[in-house]
Amino acid sequence: MYLKLQNRQPCITPAGEALYRALRQHPDAPPWNYEVGDRLLPEDHAFLQDFREQPARIPRDPEDLPLSLFEKIPFFQEHQHLSWVERPLCSRDDLRQRLADFVPDDADFRRLIKYGTSGTEGSMLEIPSHPRCVALNHVLVERALALHGVGLERGPVPMAAHICAQFHTYTFLSLLSVWGDGAFVKLNLQEQLWSRASARRYLMDFNPQLLTGDPVAFAELLEWEIPLQPRAILSAAAKLSPALASALQERYGCPVLDWYSLTESGPVACTDPQEPDQLRLFCPDLLVEITDVRGRPLPDGQRGQVVLSGGRNPYLPLIRYQTGDTAIRLGECLLDFEGRRPLSWRSGQGYPVTPVDLARVLNRHVWACFQFREEQGSFILRIRPVEGWAIDQDSLQSGLEQILSRPVRLDLDPSLGRDGKKIIPWG
């Protein structure tokens, strides 16, 4: 196992290996179904330390980002003759349809890793990334926690637990050499696979300094009543309600941060320590614009769409990327933020089912658009096929019913989405 660990964790120490073995072989460990590692090399750590020491200056204008970041990107070159504000916005659909146009021409892919994201509409998008990019996200976690007066103990000790509550997801253990071989676990509160008693014993022994997850997972964690003493909680992927934030803070007695982050960009903003209803921008390498629908920048105080440029991903520097979220910018804060809302349903067996779970079934089929909703206790899926591609209705329906443990009505609707109105896939 040590040789395999060295491949995934090139900077592993003997103390880190001992911690890894103890946590992986714990008698109450979850059923691990995946293996990952940080893949950082010794020379990466000087790069990460340089980033740590950068001043916390938040970009306000394109000039605050290095132009060299974009010059070798085909999409940027296409519009070389335009000023920044005249440049077209790009979207998730652009990345899906022409990803190569957003990757620098001179990119060195020898250290390429990829992440899959289903977003809010359920269609999968694979994002190229780099081990340094992932590690820089952890450095930004340090910066955000410092705003709230929280520090983490680095070293070969339990560091963070990422909590999920899904029908199926990857569960794994990794060491983060950016945090001195600190242990990170991704766990799934799915009682069919891992009992509450085992989860309680494992998490109490692990005693993570940091809890991460989404609102659905944290609501489930509260129901499981596992006594933990984290130093902070980061809730991402969907907007955290004030009521849930208050319940988490009361239960665990630590700062609870609403964490605005995208797979495409990494961290963007987090709960402001002085104004909990605002999000504080804290990333020195990411330009956040508020624009109208045509991409024209709006002054502070006006609501518009959140548009991102820059970032730390050498394979995908963002150029005026539409997030689909809206907010008002005021200085270094985002006010009245409207992002994706947390969604989940209860299966017939009582466990939570999320859009990610359902998207895994939907993405085995070819479709143009869909709407899934619960209506008077019944689940209904309307879906528009792609012309020339047949949908295996029996397979699709049985796949959804297996997850939901309840009947699903499937309606094929060739007219869905053809009236020009925006389709909200999850109702």
C-alpha cells in the first residue's frame, strides 16, 4: 500500500502513512469506494507558500489581473480587438461545447486531473485542473477562516471531514501535504451503507477540525446527532439558510460560513465576519464583476449577474464567466446574493435524495432538457428527447425509482422548452 500511497501522495511522511493506515482501517470506517491523493511534488510547496504571502488585495478591474493569464487562450484571441467590457461573456454551455477554446495553447497536461460537475441543470461537465490549483483552494480556506479568527493545526492529524448525504457518492481518505499531511475524509451519511452507530464512533474518534458539506448534508448531520467539536463549518454548493446556520452554530459552537465556490473557479466569497448576511470577497486572483445581461459592468449598489475572471487554474483561466448567480456588490462584499437553492427529496425508505443522485441516472440518456418535480406526493419527470435519439424509458424510470424507492411518472414532451422560456430543471 505504501508504494501506491507514494504515487498519489509523493510528499507523504512516515507519520502521515501511519495516520492514513489507522483511519482507513478503523473498525467503524465507512465503506471506502475511491482512492485519491493530493499529487503535490516537493517543488509545489514553495509556490504555495508564495501564494500564502500575497497581500489580500481584491481585484476591482481587469488591470489588476496579469494579462499574460489570458493571452494564449483561443477564446481571448478571438476578441483581441475588443476592450474588456466589450468582450462577450461565456457560460457553462460554452465550456461544455468548446472547452479547448478556453484552455491555453501552451498548457502542459502532464499533471492534468479532472473534476466532474453536474451544476444546477443536471448535465455533466468535466473541468480540467491541476494539483496546485486544488491545494491553493486549501490555502484560501486558511485565509477565509482567519477572517473569522480561526486557525487550523497543521501536521499528520485529523483535519477535515467533507459530509455528504446522497444515495451514492465517492467516499475516500486523503492526506493534504499543504497542511502537513493532515487527514481529509469524504463521508456519506447514507444509513443503507453506513450505520449511525458506526458513523458516530468514527467521526467522534476522527474529531475533525473543519467540517465541509452542503445544506442538505448538514441538515442530515443534525438529525444524526453526532457530538463533534469543529473549529469551523463551511457550507457550500447551495445557499445556506439563516435558520440552518443558526442551528449549526448552536449545536457545534463555532463559526458557520456560507461558502460561495464553483468547481469551475474554486472559492469566490464567504460569510463576512461583521455582516453575516453578506459575502466577503477574499481571493486575490479572481476578478468579480457585477454586470447586466449584456455584460456591461454595473456600479456598486446595483443588482446584476456575478461574472468571474482569472483564478488559479492553469488549464482554465476564466474570462468573463457567467455563474448564473446574481448579487449587489458593495466594496469587497456581495449583498443580497441569490444562488442555487438547496434541494432534496425523501425516498420511500427515508433517506435524502439530491439532484446529484438523480443526475447520475439522467446522464446515462440523451436528452435536450427536463423538469423533475414532486406533486402531491408523486414524482413526475418531463423530458424532451433529442431528435433521432430514443430514450430507454423503462431503464430511465426504473433507475429513478431505484433511488427514490417511490413511483416516478415519465412524460416524453417534444415541446418542452421550445417556447423560449427558461427551464428550471428541479422543481
